[in-house]
Amino acid sequence: MKIAIVTPVFPPYKGGMGAVAAHDATELKIRGFEVTVYTPAYRDRGKQPEAEYLTPVLAFGNAAVLPQLVKKLDGHDLAHLHYTFYGADIFVWLWSVLRRKPYVLTYHMQPKTSDWRDLIFRLHRLIIEPLIVRQARAVLVSSFDYAQSIGLKHDQLIEMPFGVDEQRFAPGRDDEFRAKYNIPSSSLVFVFVGGLDRAHSFKGVDVLIRAAAHLDFNQDWRLLIVGDGDMRTAYTELAKTLGIADRVTFAGAVRDAELPRAYRAADVHILPSTSKSEAFGLVTLEAAASGLPSIVSDLPGMRTLVEHRRTGVVVASGVDEALEVAMQKFLDEPGLAKTLGDKARERLLSGYTKAILADRLVEVYNRMTAL
């Protein structure tokens, strides 16, 4: 079977959607599928030989107008659209209508902003999105919880979480990584992994830094922030203003091969997102595979990845005090991070590995092409 994966982002660009697309492509090829990944050739981003890069007629942020997709998709048995993908989605739809070929859609998130772009998002959801969703042979969602929260409906709505490589992300202790960033081996380390650019401002890094400023300074803790972007300077200044610059380490964007080491240098993972733009949180599963518990916001989709007080802690979104209380609990109870982290790893192995979910995806492809 020939599969086309259409995604707005792809490694080396950092982001969950691109990582999922890359994981799917790799696993499908292992299973004998002929796979081509189509993604925009943005001017400021690197390229990988695993994808075919298409030059956009127009591009803005992660949106790209790609009319050439209609021709590129010819010869494929099925297309898999990673959504939202403004500017390209309509051409996948057009190919499906003209060629009478199926596509499935993974609905990653419903973008939200507080600026002028939100009007564009709303118009797209009103006019374009119904066409795209209706024509899809199946709509995959990371959780029914998130789908329900945004009113997403489809006759073939399928819950399909994202998986991680449990061998690449594995428990351990990496004091060398700590030493590289002058983090004491004795410290309890909280880690955040994510983009520090404006497009990912919903990750809540400012909330995290403000919460950390209220932790007990008589206890030995550090905050490790892994990621980079145009807001890094602002976050660095915030840490200085709050008097915790010596407790916060900005590691920048570590190489993909180094990412597992960042988790193994930490004790607790935190994802303090503040809006439904965060629909899942692949980093939470990477942390779980690494034997770390997570503190996550009580947002649809995200909260399904953590069993409260068993594999981590779920806290109110955007509330500094709630996050601070959860962080302080790990400082006050030695051994809690290890206990919850072990349970997080167990839960991941039971249903969130790449192999398990790739097999489920193959089942979906087979059923949808047989209709």
C-alpha cells in the first residue's frame, strides 16, 4: 500500500506534530508500506532526506499553500493529513474529491490566539474545516476527551494516542548531563521540554518560572528548561527579576540524540500549558518512558496522560500557586518522584509504545481502504 503523509512540520523542526509524522513514517516502512512524507520547504528550517519538501506559493508560520499536492498525491492509495494544516488541507480535500481516493485525518489541535490571527482561525473553522473533516474517511484524535471538549464529531472518530520509543527513552541517571550545565548531582531537578517561541507561548513557561519563584529556597532544587525560541530572552529576564536566575538553567535546543539524556538528568517533568492549543503533550510520554512523573495542566487530552497522584499530578491550568504546591510536594516527600515515575513507565509500556500504536494505525488504514 502506498501512503502519503502530509504534515505542516517535520524534524529537525521541534514539535509534537512533526515527531508523530516521523514516527508513523518509520514504523509504516518497517511494516512494508511505501511511504512518502510531504511537508513545506520553509526558508528558515533544515531538511531531512526522509521527506519530500514542497515550495509553498505562500507561507506564514506553519501554514503553507501547496497546490502541487493535488498532483503529488496521485498514485497513492491513501493520504494521512496531520491537522491543522492551513493552506494545504484544501488541496488534500480536492485530490480526494477529484480522484475518489480516501484520506484519514489526525486532528492534533485547535489553535487559539489572543491576537488578529484568531479571526482567521475562526473563519477557517467555520468555512473550511467542515469540508475537510466531512470528506475524511476517518478522523483520529489523541483522546476522546479532547475531541469532546472542542465538539469534534465524525462517524469514524477513532481514539489514537501518540507513542514513543520506550527503548530510546529509558530510565537512568545522567550526572554528566547535569555537570555540563552546572547542576549539582544532589539537586531535585524539574524539567520542561518545549518551544520557547511565540507560536508555543501557550506552553506556560512564564507560569512555571513564577511558580518556581515560590519554592523553598532552603531546599536543593533546580529548574531545567530545554528548548529555544524568540521568547527565551524574556523568560531569562523573568527568572532574573524574580531572583531565581541561579536556580534556572536554560539549556537551549538540545540535539535530538541528546534529548533522552535531558530527561535522565531530571527527577520530575512539568508541562504547564495554558490553553487547548495543547491537546496532548508527547513530552509527557517521553518523560514517562524515562521513568519520570509529570505535573500537567488540567486540560482536555493532556490530563488523560497522567493518573493523578499515581503517575504524576494534574493541576489547574495557568495558576501559579497550584503548580507551586505540586512542585513543593516532590521536594517535601523524598522518594515520591521515583515511586510515581516507576508507575508512569509501567503505564506507558501498557499502551503508548510506538509499536503498539503503529499496529493500530495499520488496522485503521486497512479498514478505511476496504470501504
